[in-house]
Amino acid sequence: MNLRDLQYLVALAEHRHFGRAAEASFVSQPTLSTQIRKLEDELGVALVERTPRKVLLTETGGEIARRARGVLSQIDEIKAIAQRTRDPESGTIRLGIFPTLGPYLLPHVVPPLRARFPRLELLLREEKTEQVLHMLREGTLDAGILALPVHDDSLHVEFLFEEPFVLAVPSGHPLAGHAPLRMDDLSDQNLLLLEDGHCLRDQALEVCHMAGAGEKTGFRATSLETLRQMVSANVGITLLPALAVQAPVAQSPNVDLIAFAAPAPSRRIAMLWRKSSAMTPFFEALAAIVRDLPAALFDPRGTAPRQPERVSGVGPSSSY
């Protein structure tokens, strides 16, 4: 048994197809198939069920593939340790981030990261929260940036910042000039929300619960940009995180942004990595760069330049 054989098995587990697994492993399909059979012969168990249309791993094959991912992850960390011994500020970091944060945080984070670590290769993976957590546990990601709370004793949690929400309403809506906004102002409102699987949906539902508001039925968005366009089209109102309404994000026409009175509803963002990771000191340095972002980015009073008088009343926020 060698590491290359384990890589082939993991690739097969991920792609469930010999051809695609071989392509991802940069070998021919016969080579990959032969090595998998040799691995089965060596272990004395069947790892794969071969059918005409797809490949299925046996129960034993799935368990061995899961453990192989951990072995390969440890090998990557060993290489990373050696690389950082030679050059502490170089190497590759695989970072996961969820879709309602990534496009709005990264434009502010990537430039200072490049300035501080010019030789660092940052590989970004945008996935929903549960997938990021799964990939962290499997070792296919080195770290992740997620919204709290996260309940996993195997992960270290490093708090980064608290991001308040603002209410986005169509121009002319009864709440458009109502600033600062109190939670009970939403008590008779139904909000547009994201589809299941987005952590922002859960956070917005919590705000709705506390405010006595509801969800607008018949529509669930797949992205924040869809929500923004639905508000612009006068379909309804929604909650948007502060970073999603800051430059360089273009503001949509016919949308007013209203800040909440303190304490504003918010989400708490953290960086997570495996407690067993040998890269903890480096991740702490990365987290410090994110924590050092300008406070103005999280102040909705700096948004919506077309109607600044309608975005006011934000002080220190607390999480809902």
C-alpha cells in the first residue's frame, strides 16, 4: 500500500466514476483501475462495486476512503510544516467560506492578505456551511470562515467580527423613512428569505421570531443578489448583512436601506480550523488580518449615499 493508491481511492470515492477519477488524478483509467484492484488484493476485501453505469464503494471501501482522506490531510500538513520552516510566509491555504459572506468580505480581505503574505497561495472554496464543516472534518479544507454558533469539539473557533443587518425595502414602502428601526416595527411584516441550507436563512428566521414577523410565502431566493433584485422589483422586503451593502457592491435602484436602533440584529463571524492542525500560529495571523478590517465596513450609516438620512441609528450590536 502506498499514498498514491490511497489518492486513487479517495478520487474514486469523490467522483464515483473511473474515468473522472483518473482524469482528476492525472493518470489513465486502466492505471487507476489496476491500482484499485491491487489495493483490494492487498487488503483482501472488496472496496468497489462495479456496475455498468456507476461505481459504488462498499461499506468497507467507504470507511477506508474516509480514513485515507485523513491520512492524506496529515501528509499535506507535514509538507506545509516543512514548507513554512523553509519560508514561513509561503505555501497553500485551502479556505472555505459560505456564499452570503464570501463575495462581500473577500474584496476587503484579499488585498491586505496579499500585501502581508505575497507568496501565499490562497485557494478559496465557496460552499454552504454544512459542506464547509464536512470538508474541514475530512481534511479537504485547512480552515473556514463561518457564522456562529458552530458546535464541533474538534474545531478551534477564532472570533473575527460582528456584522449587523439592515432592512432593505422598496422606495415608497411605509418603513422607508422609519429610521432608526425598532424590532417591533417588523411585527406585521413578511420578509423575503433565502432557501433552506443557507445559514443566513436561519439567522433571518430568528430575527423574524424575535420581532414577531413572518416569511413571505411562495418565494425563496438562491442568493442575496436575487433577494436584492426582488426588493428592487417591489416584491417585498428583506434583511441584508452590512458587508453586502458596502462598496464595491453596486446599489440597486428603488431600494432603501434602513438601519436598526441599537442593539441591532447581527451575525457573528469566526474562522475555524482543526484543533489538531499544525498550522494554528499561521491561522491566528490570518485571523488577525480579518479582525483588523475598518470598523466603518460594519456601520450601515455609511451605506445608501442616495438617501443617507434613511440609514441611521446604529450603535454597538448584539447577536440574534
